[in-house]
Amino acid sequence: MADDGSEKKPKTATEDGVVDPSERGARRPDPLWLYFLSCASAAADMRGENQRLRSENEQLHGRIWQLNHEVLPVVVIHATVVVDLSRVDTSIVAHIASFLGESLELLNLALTCKSFGWRQPTSARNLSLVEEVACQAVFSRATDAERSCLPRHVSGTTTWLSILHRFEHLLTFDVLLGRHIEHQNGDNFSVHSTINWLGTAVSSHYVMRSGTHYAEFEITGMPSVGIVRPMPNLDSGAIGDYCLFVGHQLSGSTELYPTFLAQRSDEWSACNVHACHYNCESGDMEWTDWNIEYEFVGWEGMEGCRTGDCVGLLLNLDEGTLAVYKNNRRLGVMKGGLSGTYCWYVTIAGNDDESDAEGEGAERGEEAVTIRRAAAPL
């Protein structure tokens, strides 16, 4: 009861003044209360969405379990593919095979199928497809002068594949003269000395008869590099401890001259320059006729070389000249009046005085040379 005797009514507002919206009196609903109701509604919606996602996840896990335990059918297809190479134009196959390039790769191709390695009845030269490609490679890559140094094709004896292999390895030191010179690291295009004795290496398979020929020599120490007459029947085993092709008679290094002259052939021509080399230490030129003629002279443009330099020699048998290059730079013509046939050669020695050795190989004081084919610098 109220003090005035009237009946009390329940309060319609909280102590902080928030009005229950169910009371539709003169007062408007409180905004805070409306916000509370909207949050409660959103929470209810989220609970419903979570329940739906949880149900879908359970269904998905069930399907994955079934897939993991099902045995999928395996279908085996038996197919046999037969390619009739006789129906393919051989010129197309030859063109594709030409991209192999190297003789070893062509040999492997010949061994894979008789259609590649056996003679083709349609071949005008009665060659196999691989032989045709090898023949084309030799004629497209080798110059006339280089082809003159290669063996001739003889059916049943010398194949074009073997000729291509020889062309790929034209410059090698196949003849070693002297007991203290050997191939370096097993490579026949590189030689080094083993003691302080003169030794000589010859690229005897590459006989230069005409045209222009260029070779590069990577040097260690101060060897001599040059040209010498071909001597295919020279007995390298009969050479003693040392060998050099050019030496002064007073030096006592000419005792092998009669042996060299005994190998003379008509291909040497009337020219008496039988050996001529560039002295890397001084840059001088030396030559001899293996009889009484000998010269050790300077020439216009000469320079010496040291370890790490690349010496290039250009033999022009059309003009009869031998020119020298140093690190791709032309120094000049070292010798003229040349004719006949020649081979490349190097003479090297060890070095007892290790203080004189430079660069690689200095620990043993050795000299070394690596020969390679290259195009003459412009």
C-alpha cells in the first residue's frame, strides 16, 4: 500500500532508467535495449549456421572414408604400335638425324635399328642412313684443306662415320718423341714434360698439303711450337732420352738429323725448310734443313710469350707463309718461302730451377702445351 492508501504498481524501469519496451507508455524504447536484442538475434543465427556447417563436415568425412576404402577399377590397355620407317621419306629422317651432330651419337643411332645402320637400297651411294648423315657432316663442316688431311672413303674399309670421328679429333699429339714427355691427364691433345729433358710431340695424322691451316697452343712455361715434315715411318721407340727438330750443330743436338732426312718423300717438295718453330721465350724464329742450314733470327713484330698465353700459328701453303698470333692478336709473318707438306709439333722441357717456373705446373717446373683447332682471328 502506498502512504496515501493507494495500491502500489510494479516498477517499469530499472535503476539506470532503461525502459522495458513492453510498456507502451509515453516513454520511447531505450536504444541500448534494442541493440541488445539485435545482438541476441545475430548470435542465434550464428549458432544455427555453425550447426549446419558441422553437419556438412560430418557428411564430407564420411564420403572421404568411403573413397579411401573403395577399390578403384584398373583398366589395362594392350596396344602394339608399329612404325614402318620405309614409308617415311629418308631425306626427312636424315635431316632430323643431322641434329645429332657427333660421330658417337650417330653410332648409337645406327645400333638402335637396322633401318638406320643398314645400307639403304634407295641410296645413290649405297650408304646407310647414318653413313649419309656422316658424309654430309664432313662435307658441310670441313674445309677443303681439312678434308685433304682426312682419310679417303673406301667401301668396306673406311666408313664415313670413322672419317667424321677423325675430323672431330683432327689435332692430337699422336707421336711422342723422347722418354720424358707424356700426355697430360690422359688427353692426347695435351702434353707435359716430366724432367729437364727436351721432348717433342707431333700431330702426325694432320698432314697439311695445301690451303690455309690454323691451330692454337695453350702454353705453360716457354716451349717451342711450329711445323715439321711428316715422317709416318719414323720409329719413335728408337729415339733416346730427348728429341728436338731444330738445333745448332755446335750444340750437339743434331745427331738425329740423318734419321729425319731418311724419311724424306716427294711430298716434301724442293723447299729446304724441314722444321721451323716459334720460340715462346724470346719470340725468335728457328728453322733448319737438317743438313747445314740453320737460322735463329728475329722478325718484324715478334714478341715472347709466357704461361697462360695462347699462341696461334697460321700456315698458308698457297702463299708459303707462317704467321704468329698471340692471344688472338696477329704479330706478323714469321717465315716465308714454304712449300710441301707439314705437320704441327711442339718441343718442351722440364725446369730444374723451380724459381724460374711460373703459374700452373710451377711446383715441378714443367712445361706443357695443349693444341686445338680454331678459326683464324680476323
